[in-house]
Amino acid sequence: MKRGKKAALIIIPLVICLAAAGAYIYYTGTIGYKLAKLGYTKDQAGSITAIFSEEEQQVLLASPATPEIIDIASDPRYQKANFKDYLSGLQEGKTAETLLTDYDPRVVKLRAEKGYLEQNLAAYLSKKDSVPDMADQDVVRLVNTTLVYEKTEGYDPALYDKYEAYRLKQVQKTEGADPDVIDEALCAAVVKHVNTALPYSSEKYYIDAYLDRYEAYRAANPDKALTDVVAEVNAGIDKPFYTDIEHADMSKGYLVLVNKYYYVEDSDKPQTTALSGYGVGELESTAAEAFKQMVEAARAEGLSLRAVSPYRTWAIQNLFYTGYARNAGTAEADTYSARPGHSEHQTGLAVDINVASISAHFENTAEYAWLQNNCWKYGFILRYLPDKQYLTGYVYEPWHYRYVGTEYAKDIMDSGITFEEWYAFYVANPDK
Ligand SMILES: [Zn+2]
């Protein structure tokens, strides 16, 4: 045997052995080996390895937290980009569940929302599952409020939108209040209010801000229909006439309400224009011009209109009222004459036409019929309607017209309600 052959016999197995040893050493340094040692089957190890990049596998080889992060990586919530965050989180002692939650993009977004409450997280996520299109902000608000409402007596889930609309309105009214801070006491008050308001929902002139007054009035008058309760409270008669009187809101201009609850001061004296040729006295200047046009229009149809009692000063009204009261007594005088300060005539916006007495039966004249059809074209309304004395405190006065301007006169005439009610709903309504 040649020497060369002998050497080959020794060297080749040696090389093979070294290669095998090398391969073995290499293998024990791979993730596959580590997974096998951790008890994963070959198939499992294969799919686990595929999750991690080469670089991550190197990190895992050196990490004692390998089984935990493999659990994390097998969860559908696993975020590849957060590999290192999971690992360092595990080293800090956080649980897999906490880490999966912390890096769940849905949770990250929710946590950034105003009003987010950690204790409601599971409820947010389940709401998001059931209504995937809902914005996170709405999810947070809806869950936060619902959980509080559900603890409130009388809560009806079908009325949720109504409760929320009312709650937000209340929050808006409170300076510095935050709609995303859900106050339990407020929610309880909201549920009570909305539930109480429910029977009124079909009332056309219902004013939410007056609910307590309606309820008090209804309690005192249990047989009254809701429509009447609303009308009467809106007109203000849940309080006796001339109680809690207030200065009229002059800022309302031609829509100012002057009655047994609202007065004008002597200093509220209007700019007036004489009605010379159209009757006696003066009216507020714009009303005076409108009145003259109205008289001309009636005249063109052969009808005669004339102011017999327009603007009155405080002193004149005082003279009128005290005269009536002396003769007829306060109670009766109050039904046809206003106490000083409380007469519309003092605004310069009211005018008695042709007559000023019930016995004259102005309502049977052609002039009255014409006024019914035309007064609104000039900005006037019939102020004291038939059968409404209980609301206005005044008998039917077919001769008494009130200037409100042309914008609303027709609406008011067509409404069939008293100016008190119309004003309450359309002008001074705190809900609007
Ligand atoms: Zn009058």
C-alpha cells in the first residue's frame, strides 16, 4: 500500500468527523435546536422560526424569555414591529396579556381618546367588535355613559339618544364642565328629566326648560289636558297675575312682551310720531307709518279706520287705571285696564281702533272683518283674542291691535295662540 493511500484513509474520516462535529456545534447554536430542547416538535419549530427574522432569532437564542415571547407571537394580536418591546416588557415582569394589550393598535388608539377609562377597555373592544364602523371617540363616550346610565333607576336604553342630548345640553350650560367626564348625579337627573318629559313629546309648544313648572301645575290641576298645561304655563298663569313682575325685555324690539308680568319703565318711552289725520295721539314712529298705510288701504276699500287710543304715557295709564279701579274695583278693572307700567299702549306699539268698548261690538263691523284679513300685512296683530281671557287677563278686545312688525305678524295671527304663548315659544324660549 502506498503511503498516500494510507494517509487518505486517516484524513478522510477525520475530515468527516470534524465536519459532523462542526455541524453539531453549529446546530446547537440555532433556534431550531433551542426549540427542540424547549419541547417543540419539528413542525412547530418550523412555523415558529418563520415568525421571527434572522436578527430576532439571534436575540431569542440569548434570551431566557423565549417560551413567553413565542406564546405572544402566536397570538393574533402580536405586532411584529414591537418584538423588542415585548421582550423588554417580559424582562420587566409584565405578563403576556398586558403586553399584547399594550401594543394592540386598537387599544393604543382607544387609549389616546379623551375620556378613556382603563376599567372599560373590555367593553370598548366588544363594542368595536359589534359596531366596527363606529369612531373610537364615540365608542368611548357611548360605553362610558351607558355603563353609568345602566346603574340609574328608570334608565330605558331606547331613550339613550334623548338622555345624551339633554346631558350634553346641561354640560354646555356649566362653565368648565367636560362632556367626557360622566357625572353619576347628572346622569340620574338626566334620566329623571327625560322620563318625566316623555308624555309631553307630542305637545307642539312644549318648552323643556319649563318642565318643572308644567309638572307642578299639573299636580295642582290633575284633570287638565297636557296641551292646556303647556299653554297656561307658557302664558305664565301658573303664577297669579301681577306676581313676580319683571321689567319687559326691551331688547326684543317690536316683539317686546308687556302684560301682567312684564312692565315698562317711564324711561322706556318710545320715539313717537303723531297720527294727525289718522286719529288721535301718537304711535312709535315705525308703527305710526305702518298704521297710516293700513288706514289708507282700508280707505281705498271704502272702510274707515281711526286711532282712538294709541300711545299712552305712564302718567296717563295711571290715570286711566286708578279711575277704573276707583269706580269698578281692582278685580274688575284688571280685566280691561292695565296697571301703570303694564299696558302695551305705553310701548307706543298698541292702538285701539275706532272704538274701545265691548258694548260697541266692533267685531260685527266690516272694518273688523277687513282688519282680520289685512292687519298682518302692515305688521299688526289682534292682541286679545276671544275666549283667551284666562290666559291674557283681558277680555276680548276686537279693537286693540299691536304692532309686531311684518316679519312675524302673519305667523302670529295664523297660530291662533295668544301673543303670550307665541312669545314664550318663539321669542323667549330658553331651549332655543
Ligand atoms: Zn287697547
